[in-house]
Amino acid sequence: MRRSTILVPTLLVGLAIGGLTISQIFAVTNFGGDSVSNAPSNNSGWAGMMGQAVGPGGASPTNGSGWGNAMGSMMTGFSRQVGTVKPPSAEHDMNASLRNATVDKANNSITYAGQSVKIVALAGPMMAGADDRFVIGGLINPTLHVPKGAQVAIELVNGDIGMPHGFEITQAQPPYAYMSMMQGGIYPGSFIAPIPAANKDQYPIATTTFTASQSGKYNYICQYPGHAAQGMYGQILVG
């Protein structure tokens, strides 16, 4: 299936889910669980889009004054600061992130309130309808509404045993090319380089933080080659 369509080997890339309940999302892998291990706080020190050093949040800096270029840390390996988490803890994080949010299943959207927003995105869990998709609040690729000026924390959790996944908010609109990271500018600070595939015991996890200082219609995508082109993206509205 999709695995055979990824033509770029992992090594080369290293170099260059509506209505499903959250419990269902995390139970399918039948993991046991605990707490985050070595989870990063904000990705400080990651490689930049062309290999430059960047500040906290994956772009330089988190206040939105820096923009990444086109190739990301795809050129320099996976995200350097990647922790691990067991599914119960990831489920707890996702539930907590929705306390000040309204989940609209009918319209497949989530509206966040307040000036402190946390978005927990589960990437590519192996279940019907969500393979190579993002699951946020039990919805598959939902539209996210974020207040302008909010401090936003993105937590990416990779629940896919077979594939790495990343996260970025981009100005580029679909349809996406195979190399989607080449298609347009990234919203400042909102970039998480691809993190490794999950294993039998734990999910890789990485975070980034940024200020939603720019109103507009954007998209969040998985920038790993071919994933956005196959439908791993959703809309995020800031305003």
C-alpha cells in the first residue's frame, strides 16, 4: 500500500483518524504505558530548514521573526530532540489539550479558546481511515481554529509503527507534491522535523512552540516525502 510508494529510503531522507474516541485511537496498538521519557521542551537546537542552527520552536526564533527554507532537517537527519511516550500518557495529554476547546464532529473541526493553546497531533496510527493521517481530538485531519496572538504548543506523537512523520504549518495549499516541503513558506516557529516510527512499546514524541501572530488560512502537513500528497494534511485558521 502506501509503504511501497515511499521511494526515498529512510537513510536518504535522514541525510538530505470522524468520531473515533481517543481511547480507541491509543488502544489499537495494545501498548502499556507510563510517562514521557526524555521529552523535549521546545526543540531548541534543531537543525534548520537548510541545516542552519535554529532557536526554540524549530525556527529562528519562536517570536515569528524567522522563516525556515525549503529542505528542513530532512537534510541532516531526524529531529535531534525526540522523547518517547506510552499511549496512556499520550491520551492524557490529548484529553488535557481539549479542556478549553470545542470539538465539532459534524464539521470535523476543533476551536481552541484562550491565549494558551496546546495541540496534540497523533500521526499515522494504523487503523481504518487514519493510516497516513493526523488524529487530533479523535478527528481525522480536522480544521483547527486558533485565536490570533495565542501561544501555541504543538505536540507531535508518532503512533505509526511503520513510518516516520513530521509536522509543519505552511502557507502552501493543496494539492501537494511528493516533496511538499519545497512548496512554500512555513508559518514561523511551527516546524517539527520528522520523528522516527513507533516501536512495540513506545511512541516517539516531539514538541514546538510559537506565537500565532499572523492571521490567515494555513495548512498543517506531514512534510515527509509523499505523505501530504497522499492526504496527510488539514487546515488551520488563525484569527
